[in-house]
Amino acid sequence: MNQRSSSLLDEALGLDQVIEPWPLRGRVLTIEDRVETSGSFVLHHLLKRSLSPNSSNVSILIAFSQPFSHYDRVLRKLGCNLVSQRDNGRFLFFDMLKLQCPVGDEGITPGGGLIALFGKIHKTISALPEISRKNVSIIIDDLSLMEVAANGSSNYVLDFLHYCRTLTSEFDCSLITLNHEDIYSIEDGRTFLLQMEYSTDILIKVEPLATGLAADVHGQLTVSNKGRNKASNFHFKVKENVVECFYPGRSRD
Amino acid sequence: MATAKTRTSSFCRNLSSAAPSLGPGLKCGPNGMVFLSSGIPDLDKVLGGGFPLGSLVMVMEDAEAPHHMLLLRNFMAQGLIHGQPLLYASPARDPKGFLGTLPSPAASKDDKSREPDPHQEKGLRIAWQYKKYFGENQLNFDGQRDGKHEYSNEFDLRKPLERHLIIGQRIDCVSIQDSSDLSTLQDRCATFLSQLPRNDGSISCAGRITIQSFCAPQCAYSNMEWEMLSFIRSLKSMIQSSNSVAIITFPPSLLSPSFGKRWQHMADTLLSVKATQDEDKELAQLITGYQDMVGFLNVHKVARINTQVPVILEATTFSIKLHKRRYLVIECLNQAPVDGSSGASYGTSGSCSSSSKTGNLDF
């Protein structure tokens, strides 16, 4: 039943067909949200899909935004137990809440925050058994906080993302990131966002409706899938245990 | 409810954590959240209980009016009533002075007089405002109990808080005017929060951090945009692992738009206050009770901890009124009935015969 409701989103992402091999392998996925409409539910949905029992996916969540307990509770309501997945080695949680690069550090020193983080990711993936190494998802929540941790040097963050992208070719990882579009849509800040959008394979925008917020429809999703040369737009409503996606004017798919 | 697709053992309800004992001024909410009161019962109702522990509240000030201070006063006074430790940082030279302006809880018999009686004689208007009264009546029963044990108090802004509640309490005041960087404030916050760690189980005490006008221009660090953002981020991560709530007020007009948005994203609960213009005839015609309003309160975001479902409020703009100039009241805005005629429809036209019994319309 859960599959049916999110099928519009899954369809747009290519997740509705087979789950093995993971359709998002080697792809870069960017989620953009705003203050009015948070896009975390898309992250949760993707995390849940990647940890589905039918596959041997490993997910690495690099969390700048919330502690483990928050994700645990949310995913539990979605039907996924992060604690047991963590014990099985299928879910790895990197707590970055307190990461702060020292001021003046441009990432040149090997000890610098983001370089160390990349090293850790690389090491973790290399240490995985052969079968899992092919199906890793790296999820970053969220990029704007990574910029704060790097004291504002977005070049540093872009470099880090570039390195992560090499992982998508070296190991066939998928890279999923969340960022806030309304921070960059003003004046001179667009560069970072544009670079991200250019190099991404699938772009998911989470926006409010033009008419504002409503109790029945929480917003609209626009998914641009470059791989399939497809763009879809539909409305969504977020619930505790599922995200309902439907075309405008209908309450259900 | 839990779909036991994976191993069943991990879905067993953890019985040991049922109903933890909570200290004064705290109450349980859904999703394992624990709330403390904002000091304004109306606002608590709007937010679904209050401010959750471990959350960051941000209030966008109106740079031309001090209405955010009304919110802060009630917030701080509420904490002191419950004996909750307080950290207060402000750009003033001597922040302690502000403590003298904190209000005292209202005597309970005054609470009930919040029903705006002047509207009774305008019989037609009641119909428009019906919904407003309907919800309020159900929640005014708490007034009888002793002030200390109530979750949330009404405050009388004309009565200062009793001295004994201020002296001898754990209150830490910090002036942020002269700090060239934020490390002092960060250390003070860290020390304060280390006394209130979060562990599973009972919570004996919750703390409140109040930072007023964080990016005020008289503060030496106010042009260091990334440093301020780092501070907020580290404060938020410290708060998330402690039993406290932090409230930061700031004037968004003093930040560049892009940074303003970044600050907004940081907040778990985001509010803004705006003063009403003195003589705004158009708004006065559109909204009832405009003359009594001192400002608008907007709720932009409500904290969503441990859940992904957003809170969609029926109304996000509220009026701030000072009832009898003593009690802070947050109310829904009510649209005034549109007059068909150009003149007042309730007054007499005067030219009719003297038999006009134009007193109150009785329904």
C-alpha cells in the first residue's frame, strides 16, 4: 500500500521498477527546498527505499542538521529501523553537528575538516565487502550547513562534492544532497546553486503552491530527471508514515 | 501501527521510558517531545503546546519597535516562576537592568475578564467573531490553581516580578556589546548547557537561553556574518543535546537577504513581530479591534522534531493586544463585516421618528 501512494515520486526517480540493482547507482541527486516547504521528507523517503530489505544497499548519512534520534524516530514511523540497520552495517551515521573547520583553514592541511571527512568516507566504502561496495548511497543533510562548517568557503564545499562525485564513478555510489534554494536565489549567491544544478542528474524541487500553504496539499514537487529526459510536476502531502503524491486536482494517485 | 517488515525484536515498545517524570513547567507532547511554555498562553495554543526542549526559536524583530521585548519578558518571567535557570544576553551595557522589568503573574480572578465585552451591543458583529470565542472558552479552566504549578501563566505587565524570584536564581547575564568575537558568549552558553544534559528518563529541570537583538549594530562582531552563523549552528547543536530552549531575536533588515534566509532556515520555530501604524485608516476598516492592537505576530515555522509532518496553521498572522494595558493577548485577526451603506449601519440615521428604539438589538 505504501508503494502505491508514493509511486509518482518513485516513478519520476526510476525507483518504481526494480529495486536491484539500485536504479540510482552512480547518479547525483539534488533536493532543493525552501523555508515554507522543507524537503527533508524526500531524504527520508530515499533513505527508506535504499534500506529496503530486498537489496544489499549501504547508506551513509552525513548529518549536519539533526541528531540520530530524530532520524531514528522519523524512519521508524516510515517502517524502517535505523538502529538495527546500523547494527547490520547497512546504515552508517556520520554525526557532523559539531564539525567546524578552524578559521583560516582552506582545506589545505590534511587535518582540515572536509578533507578528513572525505577520507573517512572513502575509507569506509573501501572497507565494505565487495557485494555492498557496489550499492552505496551517500546522503548529505544539508549542504548549507556544510558551508557554515567550512566558514563560508563554498569553493571548499564544491571541491568536496567534486571528490564525492568521483566516488560515483569509482564505486558506483549515488550521491544525494539537500540544499535550500531560497538562500541562493538572491543577488550574487547563485553560483553555488547553479554549479550544483548543472552537475546533478536528478533535480528535485520542493516548493509551496503558488497560492500558499494548505492543509490538504503541502506543496509541489518538480522532478527533472536528466537520465530519462523527463520532468514531472505533482502535488504532495506529507504524513507520518508515507508521502502522498498526486496530480493537481486529485486527492490520490 | 508499526509495520513489522524487518526484525520484530526491535519494534518492541520500550516500556522503561513510559511517562518520564517531569519537573515544573514542563509537559509531554506527541513524538516524544517535551514542551515548556512561552509565557503567553495564547501563543502556546497556536504552537501546539509551547516550545519543545532542544529547539531553537527565532524572532524577527521590527527594527522600529520594541514589541519583541514583550515576548521576551513573558518568556523569561515564565522560566523564573518555574525555577528554570536562565541565560540572558543582550547588547546593553548592563543586561541585569532588564530583569527589573519582568512581569509578575496575574492574579487569577483577573484572567477571566479577557472576554471583550464592548462588542456585545453590536449584535451583528458577534456572528463574525463566533469562531474566536468558541475555542477560547474551553481552555480557561486552569486559572484556579496555584500560580507555581501551572504550566503557563498570564502575566500582568504592570506588576514587576517579585525580587526573591530574581535573586538567588540561576541567572546568567551576558553583555554582547563589546565582544569582538563570539567565543565568550559561546563558552558561557556551553557552561550553562552543560548543567542540563539530556539523557533518557526524567527531566528535573529545563533551562532557557535568551539572546536579544543578536546582530545589533552596536555589537562589535555584527559584520562578521559567517561567524554569527557558526555561532548559531553550534548553539543549536548544543541545545539539541540538552534540556533547554534558546530564543534569539534579531532585526532581519540588518542582515543581507541571503544571510537572513540562512538564519530563517536555522530556526526550528520562526516568528516575527511587526508594529501597527498609528493611523492606518484602511486597516482599521478591515480589521475589528484595530485600535487596541499594538502589533502583528506572524508564525512562519513551527518546530518539527522527531517527525516529518509539517504544521499547517489555519492562520499565521495574529494580533498582539495589551488587554487593559496589562495583559499580553495574541488573537486571530477578525475581518470586520463589510458595510453595505457608506455610513455606520449601527447608528441611527437620526431622521427617523422618535419611536426608534435603537438600543441593543436583541437576538
